Amino acid sequence: MTANARGSSALPSFTAGSKLDHDFTLTLDMGERYAQVVDFGTPELASLVIDEPPPLGDGRGPNPARLLAAAVGGCLGASLLFCMRKAHTTVHGLHTTVRTRLGRNERGRLRVQGLHVVLEPVVPLAQHDRVPRCLELFEEFCTVTASIRAAIPVEVEVRPRDETASLR
């Protein structure tokens, strides 16, 4: 039996051949210094090098904190797009910015202390009235954000832009 960081063993049981709701396995193999190569376990997805920034690592890829921020932003973006498309809203683009706050805990350990996500969908001005209903719903369908919110504050803003606006 394996305990998590808080000493609890209340994690779901994973056994070979089990069919949980969309479970997956990925692997990480050590590269040079602190770099690791992530294999996502499917030939459709390219492997990814993750690394710590200098001076600890060589910065050859995103570090895990950046991957966490990308996962939150990507998941929220996909949830918003799904909802807007279900509402028959034409989305011409989506720009997402995730600001990550790092800081030290009471023991001096570096931690992700918060995320601020700004989603800017580009939609026709005549369809802006369809956006509010999605704003009430989309966050609860983001698997990643819903999973980490108990431990990390996540603030979300949606700023619809007119289709004549250019994305950055």
C-alpha cells in the first residue's frame, strides 16, 4: 500500500487491466541532469522534454509548474470552447493567459500559490449575448481545474472580444 504526501492511502486503486473512467499511464525517463523525457503512452502524441530552469537544470523544456499552468489554461479553454460551440456561438479565436504565482510555504519550500487565468474568445458582437450562460457552466467541466482547486486558488476571467479585434 502506498500513502500520499499527507499520509492517506485513500487514492483509487489501479490494477493492470482495470477500466476506470478514461484512465491512462505515462512514463518519464531521466535525461541529462534534471531533464526528463515524458512518453505519453500513445504513438499519436510526441514525447516531451521537461527540465528545471538554470541553475538547477538547463531549461531545455518547460518545468512541471509551467506544465501545470498550461494544463489549467488548456483545460479551461477547451471547456469554454465546447460550451460556446454547443450554444451555437462562432468562435474565431481564443487567447488564454495564465499568470502563475510561486512562493515559499511555511517550511521554505517553493509552491504554486495561485493561478490567474484570462480567456479572451473572439466572437461576433451579435453573439456576445450567448456568452453569459457558458460563463455559469464551463469551469465545472474542466477536469484539471476542478481537481486542483482544493489545494491551489484558481481565478478565472473571460473577456469576450469582437471578431474585428486581432489576437496577439
